[in-house]
Amino acid sequence: MNSKESPEIIGQVVAADIASFTAQSIELHRAPPLGSLVQTDGPIYAVVCDARTESVEGRRPVAHLSGETDLQSFLDANPHLRHLLRTTFDAVVVGHGESATLRHYLPPHPAPIFAPLRLCPQEEVARFSESLDFLKLLLSAADNSDEVAAACLRLASAAHPDPRAFLLTAGKELARLLPNEPQRLTAILRRIRP
Amino acid sequence: MNDHDKPESQTTPDRLGLVVSGSLAGGLDVRLDSSRSVEEMAVGRYVTVQGHRSRFFGIITDVELRAANRDIPWSLPEATDDFAREVMAGTTTFGSLRVVPYLQVRATADAQPEPAKTVPVHFAEVRDASQEDVERIFGQEDESHFIIGSPLDMEVKVCLNYQRFAERSNGVFGKSGTGKTFLARIVLASLIQKSNAQREADKRVVNLVFDMHNEYGWKGTREGGSGEVKALKQLFSASVAVFTLDTESSRRRQVATDAVVEIGYDEVEPEDIEVLRETVNLTDLAVEAGYTLERRFGRQWIEKTLALDPSDEEEREFLQRESIHDSSFRNLRRGLRRLERLEFLRPHTEQNSVQTILNYLQSGKNVVLEFGRHGDNITAYVLVANLLTRRIHDRYRQQKEAAMGDRAQEPIHLVITIEEAHKFLNPQLAGQTIFGQIAREMRKYNVTLLVVDQRPSGIDTEVMSQIGTKITCLLDSENDVDRVLEGVAEKRELKSVLARLESRQQALIFGHAVPMPVVVRTEEYGSEESYGRFVERPFRERLEEIYSEG
Ligand SMILES: Nc1ncnc2c1ncn2[C@@H]1O[C@H](COP(=O)(O)OP(=O)(O)OP(=O)(O)O)[C@@H](O)[C@H]1O
Ligand SMILES: [Mg+2]
């Protein structure tokens, strides 16, 4: 990808295998939205499929409200808490390669740990989703893969000049991928209906 | 991306879909592109299939709704919205076409269409046939091709090959009111026009039309509209003569006739009576009695038979001697009495109608014989058509044999048009009548038939198989359809095409004069423009000839 105006870094890979990785968000509570396309070194492309915020030590934080009326002022009043918490998110790998050699299948190696992570800008989303071959990877990945796929397509459609046409083509690809699962197919279609 | 995954936006607008399975014998299954609706398709339409090495031409013979998995459409929620429906069209649910490939053109520049001997590869693209495709297959109008109509949904014209059409007997079929007469008139006018344009004598044809309902000579009738259309003599005054059997009717209809046909009893032979067996209910023995009496009485046999009185002792004995049973005699006499009522039959006439007709034909003039009122009398029609044709055919045979292979001496090729052909060509009669013989002997003696019939199931199978080109409109019954399509390779497919013709002015054409079957909207006939097609062209050509000579 063109690095002239690299998009801002939003996280860092903290665990990875070939088909997925987990990254930590730079800012607390600021994981990229479900279904968004992210890119890390490789380059490797992935779709965000889950996110969470938890205590760094792995224990469940104890609630202690002390008069503040909203979250922001509560955190401001207890600045040490930011260091005890972290936001991480999971992503399903859906492709790899430079734009000329963009591949919509799994890369030969997992994403490197500590590799920086960027949210793909609209043009890149449009370019990547020109081919819908990645839907197969998406559908067979996470537990809530149908929700992820629907979210991903909704976001990607906004990057295309004719969102409805894009969703129609994507819908047809889904129909081909789910030939024997009409209920599943119609459920996804209801979620992406323009 | 595979070709079949191409989003439809990348395909051309005339693309219909892709070949997904099939066989040469059973036809191709074509998956319709999801952008195409089954509702725009029509059985009978022409398509081309671009294979790897060849281009194929075929006809849509069926349209079907299919699903990738047969049960899926049944398990979908009732309330599928437009978007879901649109998504599933072409993925979960499909429109499919059945296409029979008929012709194949190889990729070389000068390749001619030839019968398809294989099928195109998987995922070959199927398109609507273009105007150029149709022209390439059927040829453009010229001195050896005449226009018969246009394929469904197309402006381009379909032509029949004049030579190939003329060299065999042909048929026009269809139930009442479908446009047989209009078609036959277009065919006859075209034959006359093309024949006039031929330079070599042996390529010319001349027509003899037994015009049962007075529709081919001067003018024909049209349901609704102005009610009248021009017939052959108005289009080709110099090359058509109208004969009549009924002067009074011709006068009343203000038709200028060229000759009146009368027939003497003494010209009628027992063979001419035999074909009437069914129409006047003659028994076999009565027919036989006719032969016996003719041997006995000679040419006067009818008159003398009618004068016989079996109550007279002597005459009864005479019949007994000839071993003619009384009931057979009565049966025969009753039959002959029905002929007595026909005014064009005289005890004797000086004119020789057969010779007159032959003289016209041999000078290249087409003859239309109007039956006037007698057209409603099937006995009169069968008797006259059969009698005249027998004599004319006889003379043709003599002349052809005398020519001994010298083409210049041969008689000009004659096409005889008969309506209600099953009356002459039914299985009981086809073996005996002259028409059955002509149909079977092909053009051995330079005579062929144009049969027009609304009940082809009544026509003998063997005769039917000799018919070169069949032009068939919608038919009444399954039997008729079966008989017309008997022996055709793609019978089942064409059957569904035939069954779906419109009830008027549409026809399925197949056989000798076309490289592949075609459904046409018959050329409009009856407007000044339609007449102009027949008149202007030879005139213009003649002018050009004059100028080029001068
Ligand atoms: N080519 C045509 N051009 C214009 N009109 C046509 C054409 N073909 C058929 N028609 C219309 O259809 C009507 C019926 O056609 P036609 O008389 O030829 O039918 P048919 O099959 O000969 O009927 P029948 O069996 O009763 O003799 C005509 O009167 C005319 O109005
Ligand atoms: Mg008619």
C-alpha cells in the first residue's frame, strides 16, 4: 500500500496465528468497529470480529462509583485506572499482499507480534472488496461470523460508488457460498438490506 | 475470476446466459443470467452460442424455473423482500432455457453454416441472434431467395431458397383461419416472381392452382379490414391466367376470366370416379362395376349407365351377365347422378380443357382454376382436380420421356396447388390418386405439389415424408402435430414450439428449403407496400437490363 500518507496507527498485534490475530488498541475503549477492514505488516488484511476491554492483571475490576455522573469524568478522576485496563480486539485474516498482488486468501505467515495496525481508508476498502472471495474466509471463521460478515459488507458498501449494487453482488456471492442454508442466507440478507 | 462469475455489468446487453449442460440429441441447458427474466424469453426464438472453435445457431424450445437445490425455494420464508429475491435470482433460483443447436459455423472467415455435429463447451455464452446471424443463415432476398416472414421479435427477414423449395413437393398446414391461404398466396406470388427472374429455362416453374374458394386468381378475401386483397392476376397480369368452372360466379365477382373449363362425361374414366369413393359413398363393388361398364360401353359409359333400367328384363340380364350385382349398380348410379348435377359436366364438349391448360402452362403462364360455387362441393373439387391432373401429368410424362434427357426439350417444371389435400392424399387414396403418385415420385416428371391442408393427420404418412418443406401454422389436434413432425429429429422440441404459435400469421417452417427450422411472423400481405415487393422489383430489374443493353 501507498505509505505516503499512512493512516494513523490504531493498535499493535499482541497474538497471531495464520488465520487470525489479536491486537491491543492504542486508546482505551477505542477498538475499530465490528466488521471494519484493518491492515498490518505483511501486509496482511483482516476484518475485526470481536473486541473487549478488561483488566490488565486478568482479574475482574471492582466497581467503585464515587459521585461522578458519567464515565469520562469518572476516568478523569481516577487516572491510574487507565493503566490497569486495556482494550483488545480480534480480527479474521482475509487477505494479503501489495495492491498489485492482492490475494484474497490466507498469507504464508502470521502477522508479526507488535506489528502496528491501521484502519484501511475508504479507497483501500473499495479496492479490497472489489473481489468478494474473502467472504468465504469470513463465513467460516468466528462464532458470530454471520454478524461479522453483515457488518463488514455494510461498512464496505459505503466505500463503493453504488452501495446497493455492491450489496446485491455481495448477496449473490453469499447465496453461492450458502447453497444449502437458506435460513442463514436470508438472515444475513436482512442485515445488509440497503 | 471465472467467466461465469463475471458480474453481469461486464457482459454485453444481448447476452442471455451460459450453457451448463446438455447433449446434441437432447438440447442444451442454458442458465439464464440473473439480469434476464424468464418473462422476456419466448419459445421459438433464435439464439447463438459462442463455443470455443465454432459458433452455433439454435432455437429456444423451452423455458424453465429451476433452483440450485430443488427444495430450497420451498423452505424460504414467505416474506422474502425484493432485495432477497433479487439476490437469489440467478444464484439460488434460476431461469433456464432449453436450446436445440441446429447449425454450426467454424471460425474460419469463409465458413458456411453446416448441421451441428457436436455441442459447445461448458459455459459457452448464449446470445440473442443478431440480424446478421439470421441473414447469414437464410440468405438475403435475391433471385434465388424469397421472403416469407420475420423471426419472432426481429425485424430481419427470413428467406426460403427458391431452387430448393421448387425441387420438392411442399405443404402449408394449419387450422382454419391461421393464414394458410395467405401463406400459400405469398409462396405462389414469390414463385412466379422468382421464376420470371430466372435466365435459364430449366430453373423456371409454372403454377396450376386448383382454387377451391376463389382466393388466388383475381382477389382474395380478408377477415375484417378492407375485406379484399389482390391475388395473383392483379400482381402479375402478364403471367397469370384465370380459368373458371362457374362463369356466373366469376361474372358476379367481376373477375375477367381467360377461359371456361367444361368437362364431357366422355372424358371421365372409372379411375376418376374411384377417387370419389369416399365423398359419394361408393362401394368397392360399385367402383368395379364402373370399370366393367366402361369396358362394355366405351367412352359413353356414364351416359349409358345412367340410361340403364334394371326393372327392364333384358337390361337386368345384361347386368347379371356382367356379374354386376343389383345393389352395386344402384350404388354406382346414385353416385353418377350426383355428378349429373354439376353444370360444368356436359355429355360432350368440343373444347379440350386439358389441352388449353397445357398450352398456357407451356408458354409459361400460370393457371388459376376457380371453382366458383362448386368449391363448396368437395365432390366437384376432387373430381376436377384429379381428372385434370391425371391428364396433365400424363402429358408431362410423355414429354419428359420424349425429351430423353435433353433438358431444353423438357416441359417447364409444374407446381400444382391443392387445398383440402387430405381428400386426395389420405391413406386409402394416396396409393391410387395421381396426387399420391406425384408426391412419391418427387420431380421425376417435372411436376410437384403445393398442398394446403387444415387436417394433416388425414394425409398418408408416406406422402407426408416426401414433402420437402413444411410451413405449418397452429394446428388443431395432437394427431395433426404428430403427423406434420413425423420423422423430424427434434420432434419433441419442435412440438412445444408449434403448440405455442399464435393463432394467426405465425408459422413454423422446416425442411428442405431452410437450413434450420424457424418460427416466423408471416410477411404482411394486403397492403400496397406488400404488393410493391412483387411488382416493383422485376420491373426495376428489367429497366436496369434495358439500360445496360442500350
Ligand atoms: N400474412 C398475412 N398478412 C395479412 N393478414 C393475414 C396474413 N395471414 C393471415 N392473415 C389474416 O388472417 C385471416 C385468415 O387467413 P387465411 O384466410 O389465410 O386462413 P386459412 O388458414 O386459409 O383459413 P381457412 O382454413 O378457413 O381457409 C386473413 O383473412 C387475414 O385477415
Ligand atoms: Mg384458406
